Amino acid sequence: MAQAARLNLRMQKEIKLLLDDPPHGVSLNLSEDENVLSSLSSIEARIEGPEGTVYAKGVFILKIQIPERYPFQPPNVTFVTPIYHPNIDNGGRICLDILNLPPKGAWQPSLNIATVLTSIGLLLSEPNPDDGLMAEISREYKYNRQVFDINARLWTEKYASPSDVGASSWGTVDAGVLAQNAQMEDTKSQGSLLNASKKDCVGNQRKMRLLGQKLSLKSERSEENMKTVKQDPVASHLPSTARSTYPTACFSDVSGRHNDTSENMSGRTASEVVSKKEYQGNNKNLQLPGMGLSAISESEAPSKRSDGNDMLPNHLPTSASDAKDHAMQSSDDILGNSLPRSIGGSSDSSCKPPEGNRRNIRTLGLKLSLKSVKPEKKSDDQKENMAPNHLPPQPGFNKLQKRPLDVVSRKKFSGGPALVQQDPITEDQQSNTQMVSNAECNQGRKKLCSLSRRLSLKSELLGANCACDKEYKPPNCSVSDKKPDELPLSAPPAPIPKGEAVAPNELPLSAPTVLESQAKTLGFAGGQKDASSGNSSVKQNTVAVENIIVSDSEESEDEREKPPRSRLSLMWQRLAGKLRT
Amino acid sequence: MGDVPQAAPHAAEGGGEGADPNPSPSLGGCSDPVSVELSMGGDYYRSCCGDADLDIPEGPKLPCVGDKEPLSSLAAEFQSGSPILQEKIKLLGEQYDALRRTRGDGNCFYRSFMFSYLEHILETQDKAEVDRIMIKIEECKKTLLSLGYIEFTFEDFFSIFIDLLESVLQGHEAPIGPEELLERTRDSQVSDYVVMFFRFVTSGEIQRRSEFFEPFISGLTNSTVAQFCKASVEPMGEESDHVHIIALSDALGVPIRVMYLDRSSCDTGNLSVNHHDFIPSANASEGDAAMTCTPAAEKPYITLLYRPGHYDILYPK
């Protein structure tokens, strides 16, 4: 009691000091209704990125929790705002000696919060890569400083914008690992998407990627996303890799390592500032596909809760955006994970053979992100419109969705494309989407495959993936049964070139959708991981994932060349879902 | 802490050479600071030197301040130990009849000092002494402030000690008896706060007279005075050495006698228990000059028993 009162008194004085004479660049973060004295054991502070550092002009929110035995125990300080720093992990935890008790740390009761914040400010100015929490970032800081600087600035811009303080959290970062890089290029990529995508499939993809990143960023803000991220085992395990890798990838893009897109890239990089508005305007076309996806995503959300029946029709209008977010995020997570691994494996900065894969992957990420973005960014009106249009045309859609949660979510994925296929002419956009998807599918097929493999590998590594295994199984079976032939056929010899040839006009519009569908598949898997706990066949998992991905791509191809087939594939996917249930 | 183990191997020799020839109080610290410092050893002394017979109680098992027990319990503890120690315990028994153990968690010196001092005030009701030390405490506050410490980081610790001090003095609102004093000082919250009070006082004194302490410290840890205070004085659990005791004694103006129960012995065969009196210099601000003018008149009323790595309280007959 006495101790608590004493501590309260002390905290009042600490806070008074922070208010009256704060360390340079530090201020208390007192929210509107939060009385300074109401919660003395948990306070928030803002710290400005030190000038002349990569964190300059950023405003970072810190959460400071005061233990009961303070000052005998150090305060618990974490970064709420994501920051790209060798000594700060993806949960915002800070590796700083005075934040731990001796002998491991150097906390002493004679310190106070102001001194701690001062030290944190110093840590921002002078990271300690030799004692890094984040191995990849530390390595980058030590051996590839340029890349580190770019990434750190990117993060600062993205998450620590003074105009948007507190909007970002670590949860969002994980979800949007892929998307993060793209933010910069949103505007250009978007604009380019419509115009240039037709000509250059590759170029489009990259742009898409960028867009997706931006989009994902937006989606990040939703709380649900955060949860998803946390739940996603893969994401949690791989965060460090993913981050480091991701930035690296961006860097490579910027530098123009990919010769094909280097031109586009450079142009994009020039304007890093993203204007969401422009983006939205450009993307109207894209939105439609997104709508379909959103519907799907909605179904996912319900499925998690465990009542997947009929959810889609009812929820779509209202909750479509939410569902999309979930789906998107999960997919983002997966993609993000897979990307970093594949790319990251090769490492910090050198793109190796996998470049092709990378691109594909990115594309996927972009597409995914695009989907998510659309729902969020777009006004409610659009969403509503979208839902009605897509839903009605599909005859069996409701039925499909009625299936159990997992199934539903899958179906959604498949459903999106399926719908389009079924009613090809109904909507121009849909048709476009299909076309685009096909083209992209071709291009990304191999890439996707590689991705899926990588993903599967990851899943194997991670126990968390077990859940995925279950759900994926059915698809495998169905695939194997129905379309053993298609797989080989679909596999294109030269993935990238095909895309261009296929559907130049439609690519821009539809590309996102296709990607989205693929992404969803992936994302879905991620979501399932969270939901299900259980079992385990890693191998099956892997295979399943691969199959799914492959099937998607196949579908697209099939559509181009053999419409019936694509339908079949969709059908079998649905069937698989049913079987599962 | 980290430096103690390194110093420990030397401690055996240092204890023999340094502590023995320096029975004279006060001057020892100046004339041979390094060896004296080392002789203080640390918690790791035992493990390094294999002194299995020096059974120092583990922290968590013991209350912050234990019960008063006869010195015979100490003898029993060393029954099968070194004959030198047994002999020394016997010699101790000629002057002292009781012992009070403190928790061996690195804060034992401060806890011993705390209880011993408060108990002394409780028994003597020496109001003049309380007034005197209050002035000293005020000076310490000023010292810390002048060193750049923020007041709220130490005022709680100060106020807890002052509260305790006032409570043991009769005539104040709620005087407490010996049992209650024991109870309060056993409260780990109170005890830790007081320990931190002493640590602040010690740190402030060392930094205020950094020129005087600098040679001691550089011999001990190879660090600067400020680093030493940050690393070896202010953190809880950091053991106290000669430097700390000198500083605390000077800062508060309280003399301290430390009896050394180690295995050092004279070749002459005349075994004696070395002791060192830390007499606060009348004018500590003048650095080492202060150490030389020893007001030997004052006999320490606080007596601590030192075994390598640990301090307990001794009660004279």
C-alpha cells in the first residue's frame, strides 16, 4: 500500500518532469480522455527521430509500463510505432542495457524514465548492430548500410509520419511486410498500371506489387489485421527474416537490378509519396475484382468464427471490407513470409536466379494487397455496388459458401474466378479480370509454384502450419484426381514472356484480381492455420499448397485456351471444399 | 561485481599481507589502498579460493536482518573449519557476545549498517546524533542535486530512512520498539529503500570527492569514478568494499568498525582478529588530508563482522 502510494507519487513527479522538462525530442503522449494521473503505471511517450538519422522526421510512440517494484525494477518500454532498427524487434521490444536488471542489464534504481528515454534517443542515433535483436537488420546495418538506410527511412516515412502519429502498429507491419516496400511507388504504379500494364506485363506486375504494398499498409490499421498477424504462426516465426528480406527486395527494385523493370522502377522510385486518392481513381476498374474478393474474404471471417453458412450473402454489403482485410492480411502474411524466405535466403541484396520467382511473388503480394486496399480505400458505395453485382450472377455461390468455414473461404477464392467464368459477359470488368488473371497466371505460374513450395517449406519448418495441412489436403486430392494432366500442361516454359502475349489490354485491370485469387488461396491457408489447431501432416500441407497455387494458375491458363477446363478446376476446388466439410 | 572474481585470487595474499600489517585504523586505507581493497574480497571469494568453511548464508533463505544470536553459533558454524578461523572466533568471543546475520545478497553491508545504526539510536535515544545526521543527510541531498541527480529519483529513499530514524526516537508520534524496528527493517520494501538511500549517499560522496577516491577506484576496477558509481555503487546487489564504507562513513559522519574474520595470520603466532575502524574525517571535503587527521576519540558504535564477501552485525559485550 505504502509502496503503491509512494510509487504513484514518484510517477507523478516523473510525469511532471517529462511534461516540464522532457529530454530532447520527447513528449508525453496523452490521449484525449486520458487523465495524466489516471494511469500512472502505463504511459505513452512520443520520441522524435533524431535529426540527421534515418529516423529523422519520424515520430515514434513508446509504451512505458511501470512495474510495481519500480524503481527497483526497470520500466518496460516498447515501441508501439514500427521502427526499422537493429536493436528493436518486431514486437517493439528494445535491446537496451538499462532496460534490464543486472547482471544482464544495467538498470539501477537511480535512473528514471527521462533518462531511459534519453538513452532510447541515443540508441536511435547510434544503433548497436553488434548486439542486435534483429539479425538481418543488424547485418544490413553493418554490411549494407545503404540498404539499411533506405529501409529505415521507408519505415519511418510509412509508420512514423508526424501527421499520422500512432496509426501504425507492429501488427500491421507484419501483415504488410510485402506491401511495405510498395508504398512508395503507389502513385506511379497505379497510374502506370492502367496505361502501361497492357504493354509490359512485367512492368505491370511490379507496379501492382507496389500498389499492393500500399494497400496492405492501409489494411494494416484495422485491429483485426493485427490479430491475424499475431495468430499467423508463420508470420510470427519469420518476422525478422521477412522484414529484412523485404526491404532488400525493395532495394533491389529501386536499384534496378531487374533489368526489365528497371526503367519503370526508377521512375517510380522518384516519387515515393503515395497519393491514395489518385490511386483510388485509377483503380476503379480494379475495384470490381476486388469486390468479388471481398465477398470471399467475408466468408472467411465467418468461417473463423465457425459458422460459415450463408455468411457471404448477408455480410457482404456491410462487412465486406472487414472480411477482405482479414483475408488480405492473412494472404499478405503468407506471401510476405514466403517472399522473404525465398528472396531472403539468397539474401540481403543480391538477387540471384530466383529473380523471376521474386517478381511473381511480388506480383502476388501486390495483387493481394490490391484486393485489401480496394475495400478499405474505396468508399462504401463502391463496396456495396461490388457485392451485389458479383453475387447475384453466381448461381451456386450461396451453396458453396454454406460449407464449413474453411471450405467457404476457399470457395471464395475459387468463387471469385468461378463467378467470372460462369458469367463471362455479364460484366466487362469481370471478363477483363479473367483475361488478366490468365495472363498473369501464366507469368506467375512458375513463380507461384516456387512460392508455394517455399511456403510449404516454411510451413514444414513451422509447427504452426499444421492447421493448414488439414485444410489443404482436400484440394490436393481433388487436384490429383481431376486434373493430373493439366499440371504439366499448364506449366509454361517461359513464364514471363507469356503474360505479355496473352492479354495486353486486359492485363492491367484483371491482373489484380487474378493475383488476388491466388493470394487469397495463400492467405486462406494462413487464416486456416490460425483457426485450426491440430494436426499435422507437413508434407501434405506442402503438397496441398503447391497444388492449390498451381491449380489457380492453371485455371487462368485454361481459361485462355480452354475455358471449360478452367471451370473444371474451379469446380474441383469447390468440390474439394465440400469434401472437406 | 564482475571485477570481484578477478580480484579474488589476489585477496588471499592481499589479506595476509595487507590486512595484517595494518592493524592501525584509518591509515590503512590510505597507505595501502589496493591491497586493502582486495582483501575485502567478494562473494566469489569462496568459490575461487575453495573456502568451504566460510559458509555464507544464501540471500533468499535469510530475512533481510536476522535474529540476534550468540557468537557460539558462529563457532559452531566453523567447527570443522580452519583452525585459524576457530581461533579467531574464540578471540572475537572475548570482546563480542552476539551476532546478527543479514541477508547475503550484495546489500548486506548496507542492511547491517542500517539496522545497527537504527538500533543504536533506539537504545541510546541520542537526539543529538539524530539531529547531526539529519544535517548530514541534507548535505547529501545537496550533493546529489549538485551532481545532477533529479530529486525525485532519490527523495523517496531518503524519506524512508528519515521516517525510520524519526520513528526510533522516542517523543515522536509513533515510537517503535526493537521488535517493530526489526519487523520494519525486515520488510524488503523498506529495507531496499534504505539500502538505496545508502547507495545514493555513498555514490554522492564518492563523486563529490572523486579526486580522493579515484586512486582507490582505479586500483579496484580500472574505471572512472563516475563509471564506478554507476556500476558498483548505485545498482542494488553490488557489494560494498572499502571504498563504499569509507564514503558512507564520511558522508553520514558515522564511525564503523569492521572485524575481519579471514584466514590471515601472523608468522609470529600471535593470532589476532584484524579490525579496521572507519572514522569519518572531520573535514572530509579536503580529501586525503582528512584521512590523516584521525579523531581517534570516537569509538565506533557500529561493529560489523566481515567474512570475505559478507557483512554481519556484531554486538560487543
